[in-house]
Amino acid sequence: MKDEYDFTDAEQGKFYRPLEELDIPIYLDKEVKAFFVDKLRAAEHPYSLNEIINSLLKKDIEISSQLMN
């Protein structure tokens, strides 16, 4: 490492992105992933694993919202 660094032309926050804009990975348990992958392979639907999991989560949000009202 250098003893000193020149930050004369530096721009603060140049690479900052709010947390809401970040796509974070979500890791499924092996059993959960295997279940849905097997279902997708057996079905003749053009859905992706991502679409299926997001649909289920949205439905859970909807159900949870109804229960809390």
C-alpha cells in the first residue's frame, strides 16, 4: 500500500446504490429447489423457477395481508 493516495478527482458516492435497487440472491434449500425443479420438468409450462417462486411469495403476501386486516 502507498503511504498516501490522491483523491483530488474523486467523486463521493459514485458507485452507491440504495438497497431497494439491489438484486440480492436468495438461496433455496436443496429439497425445496429439487421439488420445484421436478415439478417444472414434469409440467408442460414455460415457467422458470424464478417465476414460480415469485408467484408463490406474492400469493403468500396476499394471504398474509388478508389475515392481518
